[in-house]
Amino acid sequence: MTHYLVVGSGLFGSVFAYEAATRGHNVTVLEKRSHVAGNIYTKEIEGIQVHQYGAHIFHTSKEEIWHYINQFATFNQFINEPMANSKGKMYNLPFNMNTFSQIWGITTPKEAKKKIDEQRQVLQGRKPSNLEEQAISLVGYDVYETLIKEYTEKQWGESCKNLPPFIINRLPVRFVYNNNYFNDKYQGIPVDGYTRIIEQMLSHPNIVVHLNEDFLANKQKWAALSDKVIYTGMIDEYYDYCFGHLDYRSLVFKHEVIDQANVQGIAVVNYIDKEIPFTRVIEHKHFDFGKQNKTVITKEYPVAFEKGLEPYYPVNNPVNSLLYKKYKRLAQAETAIVFGGRLGMYRYLDMDDTIEQALLLVKRELA
């Protein structure tokens, strides 16, 4: 049987490792961090499952993916209904009739659509060419100025006029009083945390896990010990940046235990104003309807990516897309390595997308 070397114990790598192991293959998993689970790592603090690398809410409309992940966890019925703090006032997200009523004082969908139609006239009918214009086209100038502009520029470190329009397309816009952020049929949080899911996947006797092991520091050694490598790290770093550096955005998380039962009354609050350095505050107990006497909050600070930080978001602008294609051509010529996951494929992937991509690779590799 093939001996696979999986670099990275996040969701993509762990799904592939599990599926390969259950088919009789031997798998070695290398993880450069001191724990498994990658960015979905959760740690219990004060009886609360704390998302160490930002809020991860599982959501999908793909029934087969929902059934797949439910093999490894019991999910609660958490619905994501975040709030936004702009200039000290609270607004509902995603953009829906509650939001429009809070901003314009209107009460009906007809009134909201009329407002948006009036405000998008500034575009004079032209197709949006950047994020600012796309946002105005979708929700009007007032909503853009109140809830999008400063937050987005903090998050990406770039003017909205210089960001591609498709970034804003992931945000739902509804003309109903519905604060559920996602449109997906299935949604929830694993009761025992995400780490437990990955631990179950990697507990197969055919899998050996090495923590605190940087594959690139000993690339020749590890590659020689396997028949094939599944690589989930940065594709440009693997090729020693031979075509140049792809751009990423990073994040810094600051966790705090507070001797108080309830700080913000909801799991996620976005902070819009540019004067506030963090983009959101997560109160983790609300993910699982916790009743503990203490609480844990996490402030999320967007920062420019540099060596030593984690690359959380690919910056998918035209320049990076062209650069990635060069690396992709190198990768496609490989026979002993496959690139996968958010960093290996240089694209944003939700958790259900990540599982789906890993299972597609399983079909190609192991069918």
C-alpha cells in the first residue's frame, strides 16, 4: 500500500489522512504547530470551548458533507446572528430588513429597495469595478459608509476602491427580517469542539502524527520516506518563492478570561470604526449556550502578513491570480506531491468546501 505523507493536520489534511488510513494505506502526518487541527483548533478554558484562531461556524447546504462531518461530532443548533458596532450604535448582520430599518427608519421591503435604488444611481448604470462600487450597488451608499467601508479597509489593509468587487459578494443581502448570517440548510457548532473531530480522524492505527515538525526544514528527508506527499502549506513557500511572493493577510488573536457571566450577549460583534484596531470580538460561550460564571472573549486584529505569522487569507487580486497560475503549472507537473487546502490551492475555502475538496482528492487518489 502507498505510504502517504500529509503535511498539515488541518481539516483538509486530516480528512485525506483518515480516508487513506481506512483504505489500508500508511499515513504520516506532519504538523509544525504544537497541536493538531490547524486553524479550527479549539481549547477548553473555564469549561468553554475557545476557538483559538477565530470563529468557526460549520454551515453547509451539501447534505453529504453534513452527514460526513456528523460521523465525528455531535453538533448543536447554533445559528450565527452577529451584530455590528458602528459609532457606538448596534446593527444587525447580515444586511436585512432589521439593518435597513436601523439605518433608514423604514419598515417595508419596498421602502428599502427604493432607498437602495436611489443611492446606487451614483454608479450611473456602470458595472462595479471595485469593492466600493459593488457594495453601493448591493446595499446603497449609507449602508456602505456605516457598516462596510471602515471594517473592510481594516481587514484588508487596503482602500475599498483598490479591492476587487467579488469580495463583498459573500455577504448576504435580504429583504426580510432574518438575522441568520448563512443561507445554508445545516448549521451548528460541535459540542466537544473542533479539536475532538480532528483527533478522532487521526486516531486510526495506520496514522502516525508528528507535532512541532516543519516539513520544509527537512523536505528531502521526509519526502524520501514516503511514496506521495499531500501538502497543505503555502504553495509559493514550497517552491522557495521562485516566481515571487503571493500575498496573504494575517490575524492576531488576544484571548481574555473575564470574571463575568456575560459580556456582550452574543457570540460575535464586529467593530466597524477604523479607530478601533480589532475587527471583532468573539464571546465563545455563546456558541454553545453556556451558563458558566466566567466568560472568555477573543479580540481579532488584522495585520499584514510577514514571516513568522500565519497566512490566514489569500489576497485574490488579479496580480496574485496570475502569479498563482505559474505555481499551479509547476504543481500540475509533479507526480509525487499534491497541493490542497486553502494555502495549497490559494483560495478561500469554507469548512464544507475544504471537506469536499479533500474527498474529491480521495476519489482521484484512492478510488
